[in-house]
Amino acid sequence: MTSRGLIGVFDSGVGGLTVLKALRRALPHHDFLYLGDTARVPYGRKPPEMVRGFAHEITAFLVDRGAAAIMVACNTATAVALTDLQNAFDIPVWGVINPGVEAAARATRSGRVGVIGTRGAIASGAYQRRLEACGMTVWAQACPMFVHLVEEGLADSPEAEILARHYLGAHPDIDTLILGCTHYPVLAPVIGRVLGPGVTLVESASVAAESLRITLAADAPGHGRITHFVTGDPVAYEHTAHVIGGVDGEIVALPISELKAYSPLGVSASR
Ligand code: DGL
């Protein structure tokens, strides 16, 4: 792609807007297409083959709209679909797991690292394999209820504290924890309280954005445009996008039936 090519970004919902925000800051002159699949969120509880199908049709849609590269901003989709997408599409396709692993490798001193994510992301073993390949000792924990806390605006509630203690209270000796889900950075304060100051929390958005800035040698000034496609309620989406900030752009309602036209005939459902 050229240094100004159109970049497609997608997530199961609004969480990936934090990745888009970091990308936008790193690559201000680029145009972005963002697809938030809010009609089908959460991906984290769905079978991997179903998530792979969604990821494939979304990528095909974004490519059809002119995307010259794709950032999979969803950890679950990265975990179960990135390799398929890289094999199926003849453009750069990046995910958020390698940047998260890179951030953890920089942060840890002991080499004992934790990762939390959705059931799908943790069950895939994608984070664990990469961390272990870097020589780290890994503790992995699925925290399925965390997404719902954030979706319900309960990130700072007593319920969040109880669930964080439930999932993380018995953690082994680690000095770094990867927030391996788009929603978890919102819970960083409560997670930090439960784990204490000896554990550094890392997430992938800023590392992913920085590595793209370097890869694309992107130092031109300017104001690129963002177009958002949203499969669910555009009003709720607009509200969240406004709260996150830095991702203003046109919002287009995209019926699932339109996405289905890009369904992955022939994509392996067995991996
Ligand atoms: N975007 C998903 C992820 O990062 C979290 C929400 C979901 O389960 O779809 O894994």
C-alpha cells in the first residue's frame, strides 16, 4: 500500500474505536474505514468458525470499499481469524495480539506474564503461544463477564470489583498483565486495584499504532477522513464514539444482509 492508502479497521463493536483512535493519532493524514459489528457483538462467546466467517465477510466488504490494508482491532477475531485473513487477502492484514505481546515483553522484568481476554481469545491459545515463544511463563484467564460490565456502563461499580476479584484474586506471581480484549482498558483502574502496584498493565492499541506509523513511514501532516459502518444501532454507536473522542466521521448504518453478500464461501471452518 502507499503511505496514504485507505486503512480498514474492524471490531465486534465499539471497543476497537480505542485502537482506531490510536491509529488516527499516529497516522493523522490517512483515511480510515471502521466497521463496528455491534449487531453481532460479543464475538468472545461465539464458536471460532463463526467468528472467522464474520471476519472474512467484513474484510471482504472493507476491501470492496477500497481498503488497502486491514487492522483487526478485535482480540478474539485476531486470535481465531488473522491467519485465515492473511492467507485469503492479498493485502497487509494486521492484528492486535503481536503488539500486545511486544508491549508485555518490554514491560516484564521477571518474564512471568498474565493475559486476560474473552473465552474465545483465551481458548485459542494465540496469546499464550506467542508469549511462550518469547520465553515467558504465562498465566491466562478468561474473564467473560468483563465485556458486559463495560457495555452496561458498570466499569466503576462494586460489581466490577467483585468480578475482578473473582477472576484475578488467585493470580500467580506475575509482574505484567496484558489486557487482551478491546473492552478491558476501561476496567484498568479496578484491575489495577485488585492486582496491586507490582503488576504493570499493558494493552496493544498504542503499540499497534506506533508499529504501523513506522511500517508506513507515515510522517506527513494532514487530516484524513474516517467513515464508520455500524451493523447495529447507529445512535448508540455515535454516543460511544463521541465519549471515546478523536474518531469523528460519517456514520453509515450497514444492514447485516448487505454484509452477508461477502460471506466466505470456501473459507475453512475447521481450523
Ligand atoms: N472485541 C472483543 C475482543 O477484543 C471483545 C468483545 C466481544 O466479545 O466481542 O476480544
